[in-house]
Amino acid sequence: MKPGTSLEITLTGKNLTDPTGVLATFPCQATIPTDNKNGQDAGKLRVQLQVPAGAPLGYHGLRLATKNGMSNL
């Protein structure tokens, strides 16, 4: 994603219910929308990311924290 923009992404996998936060290796504000029962489906989760204009370019990682633990990077 381009610095200075926002983007909604959908994470897919297993055990994605009961999210508590997002850890990113780049500066961003990550929020987990609560509409449409988001966070209750074990297989997918929508996350909204806002990256400031001065964020560095490159490859970065993202992890999801849930009540059951942390995802892989």
C-alpha cells in the first residue's frame, strides 16, 4: 500500500476469532471493524490500515493477536 493512504484488508486462515490487536513492522494505525459480525468468523477477518505519509517503503510484516495467541508473521 502507498504511504499516506488507508486500506481495508481481509486476513484468511484459522483461529481468527476474538481479535485483540494487530502488530505491524511498519508505522500504521490498525483497527478491526466490528460491523457485520467481523471477528466471529474463524476463517477470515477484516482489518483497516492507515499508513502515514512518511512511512518507509519496502516489504513489511503483520501479525494478528487474538484471545488464543499470536499469528505467524
